[in-house]
Amino acid sequence: MSKVVFENLTKVYSNGFKAVHGINLEIEDGEFLVVIGPSGCAKSTTLRMLAGLESITGGSISIGGKVVNGLPPKDRGIAMVFQNYALYPHMSVRENLGFGLKLAKVSKADIEKQVNEAAELLELTPLLDRLPRQLSGGQAQRVAVGRAIVKRPQVFLFDEPLSNLDAKLRASMRVRISDLHKTLKKTNRSATSVYVTHDQTEAMTMGDRICVMKDGHIMQVDTPANLYKYP
Ligand code: ADP
Ligand code: ADP
């Protein structure tokens, strides 16, 4: 149960600028939703409100049937993957993967189990003892995704995670993230994902549905096949 619902969600910044204009959206349990639109259309503001990193001005957000307005990020059952991988430079891959669980006081045995499982899923097992500076860009991004997976969140949030990678790596990471989503679903793990990008290829190849935003409004929400049916 990790459906995400926005009701009349609104954001007015403190300078008076209205960035999000009362949007309504239902993201189904297990769905991979891509949010696309030009720079400045409020993709990131919307994602940050869902994450609890930005206050909401009006309306509501619920996750798994529970209204999360005002809840801090750690109490929302979410995990976020950023474009700058935000890995801790002095910690090994293993420690980076397990750090969030350690903070949450998860037992050593469970941390090891969950870290090993995430490493397996992302083919990071041979890299567990490396430091971030000993990783390629693609490997570092896989660790960033792994850090989200070990938390076993209800909802994954992706903020342009591939925009720092070269074209070839982007292509392989698209497939990897899509496959991972399918694997998590098959094993009955919650996998509802909201993926923000300005890249049409990512939207078309990864999204179960695509939400098109413009100037703080939702213009369309539909499957890639329906959205791109007409030239
Ligand atoms: P607060 O957290 O106090 O509400 P804001 O996050 O609204 O502060 O930002 C403070 C100020 O920074 C705003 O009034 C705005 O002028 C400016 N600002 C920050 N980021 C942007 C941005 N991306 N576009 C325009 N103005 C911005
Ligand atoms: P996107 O992620 O689609 O590029 P953003 O959510 O970053 O768009 O920004 C949406 C709009 O809100 C933009 O016009 C931006 O300048 C404005 N904005 C973002 N942050 C602030 C802020 N702190 N204060 C005022 N305006 C902001």
C-alpha cells in the first residue's frame, strides 16, 4: 500500500511567487511515474514537497493512505536519489549503503543482510570495500540507488538521477533502474517511484505513465504510448 495522492497541492514561495497551482494526481501502488517538463515548471518543487524537504502552502499529500503534510522526511517512508550522488567520501561503499540503517538503529545482522541484498541487485558486491573516489560515475550512481533500496521505502523519489552521466551510461542506467523496479515488484516489495527528468527518452522508456508539467500546472498524465501516439 503505497499509493501517493496530491490534492489541490499548492506552493507559494516566500517572495510571493506561486510555483505550484493546485495540482491533483494519483500515483498507483507500484507505479513508475515520470514527471517531465521544461526547466522552471516546478518538477523539483513538487518532488521536494513530496519528500518533505519543502513546506506546502495548500492542499495535501498522502502516502499509503496517510496524510503526510508537515511530517519530516524520515517519517514519510520515502527514499530519494539525487543527481549529485551525495556519497560520504570517507566511507566505503558498504558503509555508505548501511549508514542510513545504522542511524535508524537497525541491528548489525539486518544491516549486513539488507546491504548485501542491495549490492547483489545492483551488482555492487565486488565494490563493497572501495571508497567513492575509486568508483566510476556509473558505479557511484548505482551506490546512490543502493542507498535508497536498503531503506526499503514505500516510495522512491528520483531527482534527475542520470543527468551527470554520459550518454552510454545513461542508457545502461535507464535499463538498470527499470529492471530493478520490476524485480522489486515481483518480490512484493513496494516500488512506487516518482522520477523527475527533462529527458524525453527517459520518460518514454521508463515511465508506466508520464506526467507533463508546465508553469506549475499538470498538462497531461498518460502512458508513453498514448502521449506519443500523434506526431
Ligand atoms: P524560505 O525558506 O525562508 O521560505 P525560500 O526557500 O522561499 O525561503 O527562498 C528565499 C528567497 O530566495 C526567495 O524569496 C527567493 O527570492 C530566492 N530564491 C531561492 N531560490 C530561487 C529560485 N530557484 N528562483 C527564484 N528565487 C529563488
Ligand atoms: P524545475 O524543477 O521544473 O526546474 P523548480 O521547481 O526548481 O522547477 O522551480 C519552479 C519555479 O519556482 C521556478 O520559476 C523557480 O524559479 C521558482 N523557485 C524555485 N525555488 C524558489 C524559491 N526558493 N523562491 C522563489 N522561487 C523559487
